[in-house]
Amino acid sequence: MGIFARIENGVVAEVIATERDIGELFHPAMGWVETAGREVAAGFAYVEGVFVAPPAEVAAPVVDTVASLQAQIAELAARVAALANG
């Protein structure tokens, strides 16, 4: 079985697996490329015959998240105090 990636503007748009000849299934202009056993998914770049994974998402630093949560807690505490004294 072959696994093929459809390349659109240098990026993998979709991946399919088939036992049939890809040339029989789709017009050659659609840009199907055999992955040759490499793990490929939509969103990968295809540069000069090589599949390149997209960069991993960078999570917000924990310090920023904690500081943001502390600010939200302080704001809610102030609202509760204002309602209690209201």
C-alpha cells in the first residue's frame, strides 16, 4: 500500500493511503507525492523533495500564566468585597 500526500503551494493539504496507482485515481496536476514511509500530515511543508514538520506550538510561560491568574483572583476578590460592603 502506498501513502501519498497532496502538495498545494508547498504544503501538504491531505494524505491518503491506497493500493491503487495514484495516477489512475487522480490527475497528475493535483500534485500527489509518495511519502515513502515517512510520517506526514496536513500542514507539513514540502521543500525540495523533503517533508518538513511545522514548528511546535510554543506554550505561554508558566510564570505569565500564574501572574495572570493571580491578577484575576485579586480582581474577583475585590468585586466580592465591594458587593459584601455594598
